[in-house]
Amino acid sequence: MTVAIVQFGGSNCDRDAERALDHLGIDAELVWHEDGIPDDASGILLPGGFSYGDYLRAGAIAANSPVMAEVREAAADGTPVLGVCNGAQIGSESRLTPGAFTTNASARFQCERVTVRVENADTPWTAAYEEGEVIELPIAHGEGRFEVTDDRLATLNDEDRVLFRYCEADGAVTPAANPNGSKENVAGVLGERENVAVLMPHPERITLPDVGKTDGQGVLRGFEA
């Protein structure tokens, strides 16, 4: 298992992801986007940051990098692909997953720990948790508000493709627990197949025991499935 962590100009969570995966015993390799996905890559992670300064829209320029054609092909072949924060924005812009991530309802950058509820525990990315379990994950974004059409969201719900929702500590999904105004408090979704997922919170930032909690480890364990 070697996870290719794709670096774009402006990526800044790539080494955090590498260290978190290494801690879990998952081999990871930093890959500059112009070099393409290595032939031996058995997983792909699109890390957080501010690819190309978030010009046009967050993730829009990176989504048009030639490497993303390789990522889409790998995803179609069943390779695990995870997009985190800016990686989630790149994933949605690349149509790996439905919907879009846009400016927070507060119109401000928000950096804090939040609680999210596991909506579907029957996926590689959530198998370490129980359905309905509440975990703590950090966020750090200015364009994290998930938007999607009502019909598309209904399909996501019907197909159990919503992974996480922002919630209160007791699991209640409320407007007050929604840090960015995401539709129905959605924090992470699956692509058309469960090997592809994106989420705005940062599991890699709450994986090492040094930070006090390790709630994010289960998400990254999805590369082992």
C-alpha cells in the first residue's frame, strides 16, 4: 500500500498527511502534480491548502491539472481516493463527487475543532466508527459550505452517500452546530463509488496522539480497506 499525496502549488497539508499516514503504518509518497500518479500507487490523497491561491474558485485551477485525469481514471478502476479540505474542493470541481464547496455563510475563514456525526459506517472511510457516532475533527477553511441541488441531495441521502454531518456533542444536527452553512450540515460525501470520498474537516490533524485525540485515524484507515 503506497498512497500518492498529490502536491499542487499552494498545497500545505501534504506533509501533515504524510506524517499521519506514516504513523498508521501506511506508506505514503509526496507526488508533484506534474510528475503524474506513480504506477505503483494503490491510493491517492488530495491534501488541504490553497492550490493556486484559490483563484477563480477554490480548487478550480488544480481540477484542470492533467494529473486529475489520471486520478479520475484511477478512481474509476477502484483505487481509493480521498480529498481533504482543498482536496475536497478539487474533488468536487473535478466531478469526482457531487455538489460544490463555496464561501462560508459567515464570509470568514474558520479554524476550530468541530463535532461531526457518522452517517454511514458501512464504507472504507468510516468502517472504524459506529453509525451515529460523534467524533471531533478540525476545520480550517474559508470556502467549506457544501451546496448541492435539492434533488441531488435527496439522491445522496437515499443512496447513503453522506458520510458526516456537523452536529452538537450529543449528535443533534442543528443550525448552531453548522460552522459554515453547509446544506443539511453535510461535512463529507462519497462519489458514485465508495472508494472515493471528500470531506472538509482534517482527519490528518487529529491522528497523532501528540495532539491529544486521534479521532481522525479511522478516516485514513480507509486506505487499508
